Amino acid sequence: MLSQESLQQIDREIAKYPPEQKQSAVMAALRIAQVEKGWLPKELIEFVARYLEMPPIAAYEVASFYNMYDLEPVGRHKITVCTNLPCALSGGVHAADYIKHKLGIGFNETTPDGKFTLKEGECMGACGDAPVLLVNNHHMCSWMTTDKIDQMLAELDKK
């Protein structure tokens, strides 16, 4: 279900814990699986759980709790906008509304061409940099004015 490379990455994560605590690598293993497959269907979560020798429901609880895991397909570029109070008061809601308008989608929607998915996110720990966006769970963008959003979208559109 996963490539040999991904399984080797998971094995490196497992090695960080005592042998009887393989399940401690569940967050890293789910991230590795999602990077390879693009999202986490139920069968993939179950595969990861079996690989870590833990109950599938326990892995699903982790995957469904954290918003960095996608339980449904997402666009090539997932944009998560922080709308917690500090960001909301510092332009987060405006940034979200601007992106919705530019892409023609709302939160939890994907553009018809499959390029962009827009998500509403929890605090990203960068309140002083608001408004803050996270692209594909790995690239944080700070102080996102409408000009910077336009530039970001144009760059992502080329990829």
C-alpha cells in the first residue's frame, strides 16, 4: 500500500521509540503516508495501524483529531488559513474572504480544476505574523496582504 521508501521512513520514525512503543510513531507515519498518497483513506489509516501494531481506531482517532491530516481528497495545493482570534483580529478573516473570492470556493472546497483546496485552521503559533497561511502543511506564509496572496496563488498555479 506504501512504497518501500515510505516504509523505510516510517521504520526510521519507529526506531526513535522503544520496541514495545511502535505506536508512538503514528503521527509521523500518517504524515509520511499522506505525503505519498495525497490524503488518508480509511484503508491507508488501517494499513498504518497494522504496520505499527495498534488498533485501527486509535490511528483513526489521531488522523481525525488533527487538521493536518486529510481524510478526503484535497487539491494539489491545500491552503489553510488561521482564523483563531488573534489572526482574525489581524486580518485572517479578510485574507480568508479574499482567497475565497479569488478561487471561487469556500472552506473545505476544492477548485474544479483540482489545484486548490481551502481549509480553516487552528492556531499555528505565529500570532505576531498574522494573517498566517499554511500551504500543503509544510510552508508557512506570514503577513499575507492581498498582494502577497495574489503572488502566492500565481506561484502555486504554475506548479
